[in-house]
Amino acid sequence: MDYKIIWDNNVILDLLLLRTKDNPYIFEIEKYVSDYKIPIYLSSSQLHNLKFIFSKHLKGANINVNVNVILRKFVETHNVRVLKTPSYDIIDKWYSDFDIEDELIRLTAETFDLYVLTRDEKFLETVKDKGVHPKDFISFISNSTENQKISMLDLTRETLYIYHKIEKNMDKVIKESNFILGPEVKQLEEKAARYLGVKHCIGCSSGTDALVLSLRALAIKLKGKEYFDKTDEIITTPFTFTATGDAILRAGATPVFIDIDLDTYTIDTEKIKEYLRTSKNVAGIIPVHLYGHPANMDEIMQIAKEYNLFVVEDVAQAFGGMWDNKKLGSIGTTGCFSFFPSKNLGGFGDGGMVSTNDDELAEIIRMLIKHGGKDKYNVDHIGYNARLDTLQAAIILAKFDIIDDFNEKRRKIAKIYTEGLKEIKWLKTPIEKEKAYHVFHQYTILLTGKNREEIQERLKQQGISTMVYYPYPLHKMKVFINNGMKVYGSLQNSEYAAKNVLSLPIEPLYDEKIIYNVIEKLREM
């Protein structure tokens, strides 16, 4: 359903004053928004007028009640959300013939791509195809549901969900203008460290840089050199985003690609053991918690201990995930996170973080993100300009408080998918291993008896988006072929997955009806 509707003052007052004569649809609308938890959006410019007019009507009718109590109850019993009133383009309207109250509401609606619910015919003409009359409200919502395109994510919906917190944090940064390593960066680092249960979290410019910084710091600590040598091998999976393997190359080492377990799409620990019996050059392992499912960290940490290896967890897709009740990113030598907008905990651009319990590594990483030294005019190492922007930290802080709730919403959607798709013989639904807490960054099915391109196209024709993560395993890419890599075994599982996986929409704020719609379309095939 398209829930993004701002209510004009006349409709809000119809509800508060029980004006069924002027608006015979108002109670039906109220029941509908309550039943389906549809937000009532308001522009901040409306609040004063609403309170003033409401008070005036009550006094005129000699009704002696506390207005503040009624308004508080209204907000508490309805899903009311207030959005900022834009300051741009409004001053010219102030000294013109425009209805300034309507224009402020229109500007807010335009800014956030909202529809306007109003029974003011002149206002409806102004907002044109973005206006909804109360008599058409329920049919409009129903038609929106039937014709709605289902995207993989709806980041605008997520932003509006907690916009008041995001706006407050961003305004504070703008007011103080401390845009580089402002206090919000430290606040986020400390909050993340408490959440993960680690000593250190260091914000950085991206999840990719988090991996590079971790490996560079490990080279400096373990080898006393800026980079690893090509003879140094780092084991990882070929079924991941390019950044995982690319970080190994950028740190000077050679990636060793080892196949995955098709149940979880994470690295096969038995094959790691097999390879380690053939090579004495392995320095570390990068397990990837792909799609939000943890790699088998018991096995990986046991292997690392036996062979004296470091473990860099790639947690880009699994913030909040756990293995045996331990937060991912707190188990290995370091954890590497991405705050890319589409991630479970995402900002408004690039951002990342490294977690660790190693004091020396934390100190080196803090130097590397600032050109390589504690003093930027007298540096120690070959560093980077890899700081986390203050604005990104402020946005992520605002979203931090809902990460567990959103992960649970993802898990609920995944459960609906799995139950609804279990009878379809030509696909395999994802599983959750014992000890794993899967956060479903993606809900990824494996097609076992259908052509993926055909399925994607048929879903696309139904308005349903899907994605393939990832169509090419790393060992098939020119960058690794041309710059040095090792392959252990056939990697047949990785190649099979690359040809047959398909990720379905898993927006945490989607209504269950949307998910059932996707299931129905797949069943019809």
C-alpha cells in the first residue's frame, strides 16, 4: 500500500470535531488507517493553525475541555508523524495571492513525494494528480496496492519512518558545522562498540575501506611492513561482492578462493582445512556473512587458532547478526561493516566501520584513516583519507535505535516467504543454521528447475523487482585473473549459485500483503 499521504487541516479537524456532516467518510477513513497502521503525515507548519482553529471551535460551542489532553490522545492513538516545512521557494508566495497555508503543505508534500488528502476543491486543483478527496481515500489506497511496483527496498519509506530523529541530528551538525570527525563520529563508535561488545569501533569511509584498513593494519602489526607480500595468502570465498577480494589485492596479498556451502552461501570450513594441509603461506581468513547469515565462526576460529591465522569478518550485510549469541564483528580479529544506504544499517551515502578488541590494531587503523599518522603533518604510514563524515555518523546514529526492530521485521518477512514458497519444487528457500541469527539483508532463493532470466522477466512484468547477488564469482573476474589469485578445488557450488540465485524484495516496512503478492506470483509460475 502507498502510505505516504499528508492530511490537510480540514480533514484533521473533521476527525477532531467529529464533522460527519462536512465529511461523511471521516470515521471510515479513521478505521482504515487504524486497522492498517497507515501514518497520518503533517507538515510542521500545520500544528499551530490546527491547535488554534480546534480551540476556537470548542470555545464557540461552549465545550469546556482541555485541548492539550485531546491533542495528546489523538497523537498517541493515531500514527501521527510530522515532517519539516521547507524554507525554499516560500518567501515569494508570502507576498503573493497564494494561500500560504496550502502552499506550505504542498511544499512538504512535494519534498517527500506525498499525496495530499483534502476536501478543498481549489487545493485539489493545485496539487493535481497528487491530491486525494476523502470520498476516494479507500479506493485510492486499494488501487495503489493493486498497481504498486514492488521494489527491493523503499528507502524513502524508511527515512520518513524516523525522519524527526534524522532531521534533528542533521540540523545539529549543520548548526555546529563540525563536518569532519565531529562528536557524532565518536558517539557512533562508542555506541557501536557497546552494541557489539568490543573495545574499539573506528568509523571509516566505506565497507571496502574497512576491509583494506584492517588488512593494512594487520600487515603493519604482524610483518612490520606497510603491505603483505604476494607470497602471503588470505583465504576467502569467491561468492561475494568484489570488495572482499579486491581488499586482499590492495593490501598486497594473494586471495585464495575456496568454495561455499550451498546451504548458507558462506565459506566451506572443511575445504579451508583441506587447503591448509597443502599450504604454509596462509596468513588469514576473511569469512563473509553473506545475505545476513553468519559463517560457521566456531569452526573458523578453531582453524585460526590451530594455524595461528587472523580472521577478518566481512559483516557488510549482517549488522546485528549473531553466531552463538555473539554479535558478528566481535568474534574475529576485526569486523568490517558497511553503512551503504541499502544495508540493514545504512546512511545517506558511503560509510563503514572496523570493530576490534586489539588495542594496537585500533591505534594503527586510526592513523591509517587520517593519512597514516597521529600528526597529519608528520605521518608514520602510507595512509588514506578514509574518515567517516560527521553527517553520515549523525544519520546512522538516528537509525541505530531501530536496527534490532528492523532486523526482526526482516526475519518475519523471511518466515512468511519460506512458509509460502516451501511447496514450490523448483526453488530452494534459505535456511538458518543452529547457532545462527540470520538478519536477512537479502532473502535469496536458489532456482533449481527454472531459467532465472525468465523468472525475473515475468516478475518484472508484474511490477516486482528482483536482484542477483552475485552473477559472477570473483575467480571469473579479470581483476583477479590478471593480478594474482589462487583457486582451491572446482568452486562448483559458487559457480552454481552465481547462475541460479535470486533475491526477492525484503523491505522491513512492507505490509505482509505485499509479500503474499510476491509469493502468489511465484506460485502461479
